[in-house]
Amino acid sequence: MPRQRTGDTRARIQRVAIELFSEQGVQQTSLRDIADRLGVTKPALYYHFASREDLLNSLVQPLVEDFEAYAAEQQAAAPVEARELLGSYFDLAYRHRTLIQLAIRDLAVLHELKLADRFIQWRGQLADLLIGPAPAFADQVRCMVAIGGLSDCAVMIDHVPVDELRSAAVDAAYDSLGRP
């Protein structure tokens, strides 16, 4: 039987960790729980991750990198048509929905990883692109409803095919902006 490569083992650990974090919560899941589910020893996990926090950071890092790159790309491409921007934001949120759900369900994760501040920053950058840097109060509210509602749809609705969900969510977000 061929031996598993380190990258495969690392990915397997991450998959099981996400499962357990989603089932039990991050704070309630130990490395022992993850090792037991995998059928390996706890020291075997330490070979790949120094701590539960290290493992959690490895899960969140791709999300952070994607959102940072997305914000930079959108700012560099400005002006971007609003419907197109909302659609690409939906795609980004949908791609990372499992981790975002995990963070929403376990708010300590948002604080521990400073994700709340980052999400606020990213949403602010998106809002600037949608409504400009000095919008009227009513436009700010419409924009926050659009962005927040779009994100919630991408992350929380799972009983509808993604194409149908994307279309409905982007249309609703765009309509929330109050544009003709």
C-alpha cells in the first residue's frame, strides 16, 4: 500500500477538523477529538500542526487571502458595474461558505482570528465601490442591506441550486441599492 503524502494527510486533517468544528464548535473540539476521528495518534497531528490554533489558522488563511485579493482586484478594476461586483462577491462568499458558517456559529472564532474586523473592512471597501466614499445615509443603509443580504444568502441558504440562488440573491441585492 503506498504511503500518503504529507500534503494529503494535512488536507485530510483539515477536512476532519472542519467537520468536527462544525458539529461541536471550535472551542469544544480538541486535537484529541480530531485524532480520534482520523484514527491517528495526537502526536501524529502535531507533526502537521503545532496546535489547534495553528490548524484553525491554516483553514482560515485561504479565506483571508481570497478576500484580500478580491478587494484589491476590485479596487484596481474600478469602476465596476454594480451587478457584476455583487455577483463576484456572491461567488467569493459562496466559495468560503463552510468557514463563514463556522465563524458565525462560533463567534469566539471571529474574535480569536480577528475576522470580524476584516469582514467589516472588506465590506467597507465593497461599499465604497458600490456607492462611493461619501454617500447619503439612505444609500449607506441600502448598500449594507445589499451586501449583508447577499452574503447571508450565499452562506446560509443551502436548499436551492447555486445558480438559482446566485441569480435571486444578486437581483435582490441590486434592487436594494435602489438604482433604476
